[in-house]
Amino acid sequence: MSRIVPEVKSIPLTVLKTDGRMMPFKIEKIVAAIEKANHMNGQSDSEDAAELQNIINKIHIQMQSYTGEKITTEAIHERVESMLATSELTQTAANYHQYRLNKRKARESQRSIESRVQSLIQADETILNENANKDSRVFNTIRDLTAGVTAKALGLRMLPAHVENAHLRGDIHFHDLDYHPYSPMTNCCLIDFEYMFEQGFTIGNAEVEKPKSIQTAAAQMAQIIANVSSSQYGGTSADRIDELLSPYAQMNEQKHRAEAEKWVQPDKQADYAWEKTKKDIYDAMQSLEYEVNTLYTSNGQTPFVTFGFGLGTNRYEREIQKAILTVRIQGLGKECRTAIFPKLVFGIREGVNLRPTDPNYDIKQRAIECATKRMYPDIINYDKLVALTGSYKVPMGCRSFLQSWQDADGNEVTNGRMNLGVVTLNVPRIAIESNGDMQEFWQLLRERIAIVKDALVYRVERVKEARPENAPILYMNGAWGHKLTAEEDVDTLFKNKRATVSMGYIGLYESAAVFYGPAWEKNPEAKAFTLEILKELKRNCDNWGNEYGYHFSVYATPSESLTDRFCRLDMEKFGEVSDVTSKGYYTNSFHYDVRKKPLPFEKLDFEKDYPVYSSGGFIHYCEYPNIRQNPKALEAVWDYAYDKVGYLGTNTPIDKCFECGYSGDFNPTARGFECPHCGNHNPETCDVVKRTCGYLGNPQKRPMVSGRHKEILARKKHM
Ligand SMILES: [Zn+2]
């Protein structure tokens, strides 16, 4: 469509927006609104371009001669409406009127509890499938969703008006509105299990003592995880669990030794005790796997749990690592289904397991086998992660990373710290809106960043209103490394940058595509542009951190539902923009366009520069064909990645059909996935596992939002 450009120059008039913000008057916004109104009604152009141009000029002159200092948005729209109504452009006038009406209705409906619950009852796909980890058929999920839409409508009204507006418009996304700010809940954390085990803790009415065997320690872990997961809305992580559980495995061995001294010949006592201990370790890790997969939190989802392991080198630690991998390779139940929780993250470190001469190289081989068969473990490269974030640790949830932090005594602390929430910026929209004008892009970006700041500061202020009794497991029983009294201030655990709060971003690919075309990956200017965006985000986050005393971090948003939501809203707003909205989804954070087919090495080389400015959360993946027969190929990529990226996941086809025995990649169809051999798509007799965001999911059992489904269909293998 040809753009209508006003013939008069811009004027210094301030517009008072409905949410209280002041913006300079821009005639282009009125032009865009009229075009959008026409577009929404299926009309590609105004019936008379010359007449429309004439009206735009008239409005502009009227505004120029406006004598007041400020004018409200409503007043401007009323003028436009009446101007159109008295013109020849009857269709455009009707469209514009309808457009204004729809906008008002949509906004009211988002804030109306009744209309949100109505949508839920009418099974609105965007509500039901928002989270791939929830089974929307079961009672407690339905109940949780109902509570969620209610909390969301109420939460929206609590937000600062301009933040609410920006969220509803799709300029930003205020994540997890179904929990926060309605309740002052936090996002994700690393649990301080060591502190809890050592100190003993309380769950409900039960006093729990320090465990005396690995089985008890593992059982307690499962209980703590369930409890923590119900007290926050994001992921729960356990770091270095081989090292954490090793002292308890040692207790098992001591018991078996004592027993052996009574009953076994002296030369066989040590072997006997060790064999028994290995069996205990395996059983404990197997129970933990089953526990986590059978757990349901109060909101009807399997808890988002991540286990980090792999760096311990004593024999207990080695045995625990081997057991975790063996249990995962084995699979769940008699059909040996792939466990999608806990997410496994395996640490790789030079001198520990990287090279054939390292003591744990054999365990790395098992980790590779496990990844080719079950996709997990993802890997963390020790040295690179330390370079990026200042210290080694597993992510909180699927990809949120804490940054190095020392307590008052100078000790490096990771366990017991948390993230307070995420707000994500719709970067592709800014690129579209700037109409190819770079200066306009940076101006808009800065305006939107300012809104994200207000949103994040509000998040922090709101979580500080929690009282320790709201979540005893977190604040009073030690999951966060302290036991606060009921009267203490929860901020004790957040302030001085102990907690992080994150600004997310999405669609760097689409943003650069607007300016440099769809194949910009090898264009240095385009890449510098995308990096400059992240630097701008980071500069702001660093400043806010110093201003407020919380760690504001830049986060590569995975968002299960956002890839769909932002793109859908921009499609409504701007229509089909080729390679941007036309795909039906936005690309995850800084990731390589999934439709292309770079080698894994090329992909890693391209992506490795981004986490430097996005250390609050990131992950890279490579897509492989079936590599079960070729584990060395995967190892080659892992080794190549060691000094380049901090955190890497494997995507490979591991779907299984229990009707015909097929194993490999199920065919994507419009409604889900089916066996390419026999056409089976019954979730009861097949096991389909895809990476929906940082986590794996079972899309056949729990469908994804359509944007994510389209994105998965578009993924190309990198080998
Ligand atoms: Zn089949």
C-alpha cells in the first residue's frame, strides 16, 4: 500500500495519552491508524487517496493552529472521526469508527473477569495452550486456569496505567500475569538444599532431620521441589546434585561396611559394600526421576525442575552421575518413554571430562549417548559460563542465569538466590514502526525501554510486599539459604543485587530483516545492528541495577506463548510483513532463523556473540537428524562449542510409535504430529518429544500455541 505522507512539517504539540504519558504529536500515527482500520476491514486502500490526503492535511493544519499546550488522544480521535464522517470517504469513516470501538472493547474485555472466564469456557486456544507443561483437560488445571484468568484481569488493573497499556498493545509483555502482580510471587530459583539438609527443615507440620542415606536425601529433595514449585511460578533448580548427594551415599557405604564386617569374608568386604552402595545410588536416582515425573504442583503442572551435575570426581559423585544418565537412557515405564522432567544439565570442564585423558571422560561419553536418545542432558561449558556470568551454576528454570555475587563475608553464593520476574520487549514491532528510519528505531527503542524499566521496578516493589509466611518454604524454612522470622523483611533476600529481575527481548532476526532483508546473517552491518540493540538493553539494565540495588539482567526470552502473541498482535496491527509477521511466529531471542540450514558450527559462530550482552539468560540449540548411530558427530559439536558458548542443547528426533515400532521424527501436521509409517497420532500409543522452549514437551499430549507449532514445523536440521 502506498503510504500517505503529510505535506506539512511536524509541530510541537504534546499529546496526553489515556495512561497519563505525554508524547509529541505525530500526524503519522493518525495516518497509520486509518490504514490499519481499513486493513482490518479487508480494504487495502482508501476509496479516494487524494481525498484522504486532503483530510490528513486538514487535520494537520487544525492541530497546528491548536492553541492549547496539550491535547488528549481521545480528543484527537474525535476530530478525525468527525472529519471523516463529513467527507466523501464513507467506507473509511465506517472502518475507522469500528476500529476505535474494537480497540476500546478489547481493552475492556482484557480487564473484565467475566469476559476472560467466558473465553476460557469457550476454550480459547491462546488461554488453554499457553503453557505446554499443563494438561488442560484435568480438574486442577481447569481450576488453575480459572484462577489464572481472574488473577490476570485483576493484576492488569494493578499495573501502572502506561505499563498495562503497553502490555495490552503488545509493545511489551508482562510475563506470568496469572500470578503476579495479583500475588507478590517470585519467578524461579536455585534451592539451597545443602543448607536445608544440614539445618533440618519443616514441611507442613513435619519436622525433617538431616538425611542419613542417599535414598532419604533424594526423597527429601522431591518433597522440597514440590513445595518450592507451588510457592513460585517459574522453574526450580538443583545445582551440582552429584556433589550435593555424595556425602549421603558415603553414609550408605559405611552402613554396608559395618554389615559386611559381620557377615562377609575380610577380603570381600570392601567390594560387597561398594556393590551395595552402587545399587542404592541407582535406586535413589531412579526413585527421584519417577517422583519428579509423578509430582503435580497445586496448579496442575509437573514442576519445572532442572538438575545440574557432572563436575564431581570422587567415586560417589561419579556413580551418581552415571546413575542419572542410565536412568534417563532407560526411560519411564514399560514403554520406556522419554522423561521430560527433570531437565538435565551436564557440566563439561577441561581437566574433569572434556578430553579422553580426563578422569570423567567415560561419563561424558554416556552423556552423549543419553543426548542422542533422550535429547537431555543439555550441556554447560564451565570456562565459558564463568567468563559470561562470573561464576559456574546451573540455570534457574530453563535458561535464567544468576550472576556472580558475594555475601558480606566475601563468599561466592549461588544456591538460595532467585529471579523476581521478567518483562519482554517486542523488538520487531519497533523495527516495523520505524518504517526503515534508523533514527526513529533508536528513539522508539529508548521510549519502550523506559516503559520496561517502570514495569520491572513495579515487579520488584510488588514482590517486596510479600511476608515470610506467604511462602514458608522459601523464606522461613531455608530454601533460600536463610530462615527469616515472620516479622522480617523479605527484601533482606533480594536487595544488594542478591536477586535478579530481567528485561527480555524477542525477534532480533525479524528486527534486522526489516532493515536488511531476510538473509542478513552474513552482513556485518546487520549483525552489528542486532548487537547494538543488546548493548543498549544492557547499558540500561546496568544503570538501573546501580540505581535500585537489584540485579537487572538482559534475558533471551524463550517464552512458550510469546513467540505467538507478539507476532499475532503485529499481524493485526501491520498486516503481513514478509519474513516478519508472515511466518506466524517470532524468532526466539537472538537465535538463527530456524528456516535456514547452517552447519552447527556456523550457527554457534553466529550466535556466540550475543550472550555477552545477554548474560541474564540464554541457550543455544542445534538441530540434528537421528544421531543414535553417530555419537561422535555430536561430540564434535560439543567440543567445538566448548570455548564458544556457555550453554548448549541438542534437538534430535526421538519420537516413538508403539503401534508399529517406528522410532525417529514424527510428521508435523496442522493439528499435531503423526507416525510417518502408520499414521498413528494417538498420544496413548506414541511418544512425541519436542523442545518447546528451553524445556522439552509432549506436544501430542499437550498441544502448543499455534505460533510455537509453526516455529517447530519450520525448524531445519543443521547437519
Ligand atoms: Zn507407527
